[in-house]
Amino acid sequence: MNPILTNFLLDAVFSAIPAVGFAMLFNVPKSALKFCALGGAITYSLRTLFLDAGISIEISTFLASLILGIIGVYWSRKYIVPRPIYTVASIIPLIPGTFAFNAMISLVDMNSHGVTPELIAMFIENGLKSISILSAISFGLALPSLYYIRYNRPII
């Protein structure tokens, strides 16, 4: 099998695991766990595809969240379950943990070793990237449901 395809499938499987874990943490019904896993795999794979296409991580995250929001609205209409059941757990693989961690580490370094321009630049860069990715996730998830509520009457 092609190693690129193998890595892509492994990333999809490993991104489904935290989505299911957080779904179980939030007491998602057992029948919806497979959709949370599928949503996590789809979202992470789409972001990886967009990143490989040369799109920035913020725009890639927004597009992946937007597509997941559309899929979540479809699933919620089809199975008559609230949309956040599917979408909240599925976006967990997109959370910018590395950037937030690096921002906090640079903040701790500034506290313990003193403030340097490099540490300030690292803190601002990683902090802004974390905030922009989180904003992209929230706007990407909110836009399809806002559009749907605006032009259709929701069931739930």
C-alpha cells in the first residue's frame, strides 16, 4: 500500500480515538459514538489535506470545521439528535494544543528567566495562532447552523 495513503488512514484512525473519548466524557448516546469517531476522522483528514495543499492552518481549520458543521446539521436532521452531540466531540482533534502549550511555556520562561524579546515574540506568535485557530473552529461550526436556522425551521 502507498505509504502516504497508509499515513493518511492511520492519522484518521488516531484522530477518531480522542473524538470518541471526549464523546464518552460528555455522555453522548452510544448510538452516536460512531458518528463522533467518523466526524473526528473526517475533520482531521480534511485539515491535513488542506494543509498539504498549501493553505494556512487557520483557513484549513476553518474549512474543515465548516464541512463538519454541514455534516453535523445533516446528521442532526436525519437522526433527530441535537447537532452539538456530533460536532463538539468531532472537533477535538483540531484543538491547537501545541501552540497553546508553547505559548504557556514561553510565558513560564519569561517568569523564571526574565523577559527577552525572543520570548515575547514566541508568546505572541503562538498565542495569536491558538486564538485564531479556536476562532476558526467556532465560526466554522456556527455558520452552517446559523444559515440553517435562518432559512429553515429546525426540528430540535
